[in-house]
Amino acid sequence: MSKKALVKDYMTRNVISVKSNTKCADVIQTMKDTGHDGFPVVNGEGNIVGIVTTFDLLLKDWKETVDEIMSKDVVIAREDMALNDASRVMFRQGISRMPVVNKEGKLSGFLTNTDIVRSHIERSTPSKVNYFKNTLEQLYDTKAKVIQEKVPVDKIRPTQDRIYADELDGRIYELKRGLAEPAIVVHTGDRWILIDGHHRAVASVKLGCKNIDSYVIELKKDIKLGVEKTADKSGIYTLDDIHIIDDDQHPLIAITESIKKSKEKKIVGKKNQ
């Protein structure tokens, strides 16, 4: 987890690309359908020949096909490029996205400002995981190891009884775009105890995801954790038991401003019944 971050670790894969003979009207429709505001342009061999964005469509004279309007002066990153170096290039070039190519020079991903921001958020997670691991080893006099894997959502035992609706919306946004950072789960005996990532777990349920990407702290012993005992007392056994607070803001959201209208207040889960 301490290795240097590379472009391939954070780039968006399964990139939507267009051909140079694609009609501009079709690009606009694709933008509407996907919510993306720019696409790399590739030839028949998968090589990048340009990039087309909303700026090209809005600020340039209307043309019928992409090749007449796309930007051909494209800055390209390689998969094995250090993320810090890619960030510097984007900043100094004043660009918000870069197509990424593999060793064969073919399009393999797309790196955006959002991916850079996500990388900085996730970098704090490994230190948090190690903190929990070391704390558990000291508290329970046992050894533990950390692996990253997908954990079935229906097997997760939550330890937090409430989450914020605005933060939940943010996690749903991240999951839809493959941007969510891993949760932190302790595996002891046959139980999967959720330590960090309750908003992500509930967002996964709402999106119908069966698994959640997690840093799993594997304990050598079957130990009843203190957080489990606290959850027992609070009657928190499944993700359905979590109370979603809709009349208050998450502390991180509260220090920002939004013009988004308040949604109708709602509460879900067993606590609403």
C-alpha cells in the first residue's frame, strides 16, 4: 500500500471513445447519455488521433463530423507514469483530462482532475488501515494481516447506527463512476465487521451492488470486538438497521455551500418503522 501511485492505479478504464468520422450530433447525444463532457478520438487501430470536448462543440463553428472540430494537439500519459508527474503536467498545461496509452500505444484509460483528487483522498486510507490493524493487535494480543478484496454486502455487520443523506448521495455518485475508496472491514471468525465505510456500504445496497471493495484486516483469532458489543446494545445487525439522517448535514458538507434544494426528508431502515 505504500508503493508509488501510478497513472494506471487511478485512471478510468473502459473509456468511451469516438472515431474521427463520428457525427458531432452523435457525440452530443453520447454526452447526454453518459454525462461525460469529453472523449478521446481513435483510429481503427486504437491509436489516439485527437480529443473532442464540449468546448469544441460550443465554441467552434458547427461541423458535421468530429475530425473537423476535434483538438489534435493532445497531451497523452502512459500507464506507468507516476501520478504526481501526471498531475504536474496537467497543472502546467492547464488541462483537466489526459488520455492514457499502454505499452503498445493503444488507448487504455482516461485520467481526469477527479481521479487526481480521488488519489489524494485514498492515500490517507492505507495509514488509517494500518492504524486500525496495529490497534487491534495491541488490544487483543493477536496478529493480523491486511488484504484488499471484495466483501459480500449481505455479510457485513455494521457498527455505526446512523449516516448522513448528503454524504450518502456523494458515495452513490462515486460508486456509479467507480471512484469510491475501499471500506475497512475486520474479518474474525465467520464475521465481517465494518469499521469504516458505512455510507459506501449503504450506497452499495441502494445501487444493487452485491460486493464492496474493502481493505480487510484478517485476525488470527476469533475475537468478539468491542465495537460488536456496542452494536449489539444499539440493535445494529444489518445495513437496514442504519438510520439515514436527512435533516442535518455531514460535518464535511456543512462547511461548504450548495444551492441544491433540500430533498423531502426521509428515514429508511428498521428504525423508521
